[in-house]
Amino acid sequence: MKLRSTALVKGFRQSAPYVNAHRDKTMVIMLGGEAVADGNFSNIISDLALLHSLGVKIVLVHGARPQINQLLEQNQYQTPYHKGVRVTDETSLNYVMQAAGQLQLTITAQLSMSLSNTPMAGTQLNVVSGNFITSQPLGVDDGIDYCHSGKIRRIDAEGINRMLAQGSIVLLGPIASSVTGESFNLLSEEVATQVAIKLNADKLIGFCSEQGIINENGDVVAELFPKDAERILSRLENDRVEGCDNSSGTLRFLRAATAACRAGVPRSHLVSYKVDGALIQELFSLDGIGTQVVQASAEQVRVADIDDIGGILDLIQPLEEQGILVRRSREQLEQELHQFTIIEKDGLIIGCAALYPYPEEKMAEMACVAIHPEYRDGNRGLLLLNHMRLQSKAQGIEKIFVLTTHSLHWFREQGFHEMSVDFLPSQKQNLYNYQRKSKILSINL
């Protein structure tokens, strides 16, 4: 008994940092129809309830592929596939809606359970489903009409966040309505991916039949960068490696995790739906139990040095040619290099901004803000802004202002307010280009 008690206490103590780290964080969880059909499903539900009780904000996205296939088979109805996507005609849509609806009710019922002799004892969860996703048809491709197979048009992130803030679990399925009142069959992994990106989720979590990604030695791969995940995905799809089960969720998760990581979701986790407690072990232990897909490398935010000039020029010149940024010569950039802060990733400069202080007015200009096109879905602009704030405060600056022709709304969203030319420091007023007509915005620090 003493040994068991010691192990219990030790486990609690070791998990405490993770409890604190995950509290108030948003996690989007992909729950395939395979996981719901598995005998371990009730344990997964208990683990989700535990996460919720620890302060994790949960968006649960469920699929229904095996249930749909079973229903179609029972009714002796076949649906063709085009480029891996089911063509959902009017008849098959009814079966899809029936399977998805039954699954939604099953999951909701399980999350509502509160029997005294189960891990859900004393749990009171509010499960919210609604029209948070607006869809549109995939249309026609290579002469194939996808009919009622669709894609995401809009996500009501504000509505989802409002429900999460109220302590609800948001449950989303693979069926969504369009603005014309029609229903469309979506890819559940696409829903999970786009919701995670739109919510700026801290994690995307998926389930598969294996413990995670298994290497050639039969061991679980603990961590993958997106480039590694893409290589594995390509191999599994093209070579059809023996033991690869497309229905297990592994391929769908790799696609989702890679896209999410590229767009700024820090970590994606893949665990087995067959192993009791796999989700808890993955999130609350030092070594984890499954596979993580993490952003390609730790992005470094630092002051620019002379070796960065070429990378900065490569980043800003396309924007200069479009008239978004004011042109800077290489000589000017060399002279002002100490004013620049950059974001570097894998040796590539993917973001930059410059800070020009006006100490007498206790003001500073944030200028030459640029983010690489492939990395604009994340929060890197905000990362640069926060770095500028810290630099400014260290210099006794009280206000930051910007001049912009294209990013007015983004700066407004960050708390900036539009000002007149008279607001600018006198030195800057003399340099203001009235033909360019840049908008002037300011924020108090």
C-alpha cells in the first residue's frame, strides 16, 4: 500500500507543471469514427472530462467515415471517390447526415454521463453544437461534380471562443450548412485543422490505431518537424507501406498537423485510441507516449547583424515593388541595421521590423514591418510588435506610431488609433509624403 501511495503522490507531483501549463489553453481534438467505435471510447471520454476539469478549453471535432460506410453498405449504396474525396450525391447525403447525427448524439450522451461508479462521477459538462462552420460546395473538378461534398467557407471563431469562455465543450461534426441553407459533407480533418488555426489553438490532438508514428524498428517516433512529417506522409501515400491503414487516422492526422504547424499551431499530438489513458500520458508526463509534430525549429527573435542584410532585402524587396513598403537601398539598410529586429527560422529570415526612436517626444516609429508570405497565418507580426514594445519601454518611449497604406485594420486590431499628421514628431512631419497618403496610427505603451 505504501508503494502504491508513493507512486500516486509522485505521479501527481510530476504532472503539476503540465496542469499549470495546460490550464486555460485551447485544444482542438480530432476524434475519428474509428475511435468512437472502439471499446476504449468511454475511457477517452473520461479523459476529455478530466482535461476539462483541469481548465483546458476543448473543441472536439468528430468524423464518421466507418459509420457512413457501414450505413451505405447496409443499404447497398455505393459512392464514388475522386482524388480521395467522397462524391456525396443527394441520396448518400441522407446516409451521411444520419450517421453523423447519430454519432453527435452518442458523443454528447457520453459526455453527459455522471454515474457515481464511473470516472465521470460529479461531472457536469455543457456540450455545445451549432452552426459555427459555414460551408460551400467543392464544385466540379476534372468533369466530376462533387455534389454535396464541400469545404469550409467561414468559421465563427468568436462564437466558439464565447462558448469556451463559458466553460462549454464545443462539439463539431463533418456536416455544415451553407448560406443557401444546403448541407455539405466536409472532411473532419479539414474542419479540425482550420478551427485550430482560426482559434490560434495551443494544440491539435488526433487519434489513430497505433501509438503514434512507428519507425522501421517498430518504435514510436516521439517528435517530428513538418518537413519530416511530409516525407512520411508522402511515403505512406505513394508507396503504400505494409501495415499502413488509411482508416486509422494516421494519414489524416499528418496532413492536419503539418498544415496546422505551418500556420502557427505550436504542437500537434498523435496518440492511440486503443490504449487506455494515452491522452493523459501524452499531455501530463515528461516523455509522453505518442508522436508530436512541432514547428520546424525554435524561431529566434533577435537584433539584426551585418550577415542578415541579404535576407532582409529578399524579404522586403517584393513589398517595395508592390508599393507596400518605402524603398530602402542596401547602403541605407546597412546604416540603419541596428534599428532592425528579425525573426529567423532555419537560417531564413521570415520577419523583420525597424524601430526609430524620437527621444525628445518620447515616441518611436515602427517601420518596415514584413512577414514572409508562407508564415503570415501565425502571430509573427504580433511577436515583432511585442518586441518593439519591450525595446521602446527600455528607452523610456511612451508611444509607438506607424505609417501604413495596407495594414490599417491589423494595427487597429492590436489597439492602435488613427491620428493626424500633426501628431507626428516635427522631424517626421517634415518627411511625411502627402502623395503616398499613409495612414498614421499610434498606441500608448
